[in-house]
Amino acid sequence: MTVAWVKLELDLATFDPKPWDSLLDSIDATGITMSTLAELGATEQHLRKMYELNAVCSADIPGRGTFHTWEEYRRLRIDVDSFDPRGVVIAYRGSDPSGEWIGMAATSTHPSAGYLFKEMTGVLRSERRHGLVTAMKVRNAEFGDVVGLTNLRTVHHPGNAAMIELNRRLGYVDAAWPYPPLR
């Protein structure tokens, strides 16, 4: 059965993060720190922690199926030109990133095609319903300024209604580009 993917995009040139300032402040007040993987250091240890968090959070994506092995993940997600540690926001409790990571928001770069792609955004089940996903997505929008791209695309399984609705509240609009991307 063919999935009717929901394709969305956000114009980062017009995206205004200010309405989300109070949310970012409230997340910070709970003792959660958000840093990019570049700020933390894209070490082997941190890349594996990102993989493990991604695997746990991906289990709730409708139609996801079996998650990649570490070797597959490394080959498909990390050792590719589109991976940039500056585009991965990691959330963790406290000020010490060696503890448990509780959320991630990853964005890949596709400069020759003129867009960024919102990859995985996820939070551990025990940490949901407090606005952390929204906060990470807002923080991750800064990545467009870093790399000079303003078109941010994402794709969702139609059964992922909560994430689709969240993205629309952030300003994403329906889009009509080929998915999966033509190679």
C-alpha cells in the first residue's frame, strides 16, 4: 500500500521565533538544557547517544518498522554530506550532557537543492506533553541562518497527526515536491 505522505515546508526567512520565547524560558526553568551536537562535540560517544535516542523515539512513528542498526544509521544518517552537527539539537536534564538525553531535533542540509530537511524530532515518552518538541523545533530553526538556507521541508506519515498539527502551528504549509526525493 502506498502511503500518502504529508509534505510540509516552512519559510525560515519569515519565521518569527518570538511568540515561542516564553516556552523556551519555561523549558529552561525546568532544568532542561538544549545544545547542538556541534556545541557538545560530535564525538563517537555522542553520536552513539544520538543514535540510541533516535531509535527509542522512532518507535512511536506510525509505519516506522524496524530501526536501523548502528552501522546502517552511521552510513545513512551520519557519514553523508547532508549531516551537520550544528543542525542537531539535543535536550538533556541539568547542565551535564553526560547524563540522559531526553530529546532531539535533527535537520539535514541540501544546499545544491536549496533546502533544509527536518529529519527526526522526538522526545522520550516520559518527557512529553511539556512543549519540549516545540522548543527544540524553534531552536533548530536557527540552523537556517547558520547555513544560509531558508526553505525547511519535512515529511510525515498521515497517521502522525500530532506532529503535523504542531508543524502547522509553527507556520509550515502544505507542499508539493517529490517524496522520496528524486536522485
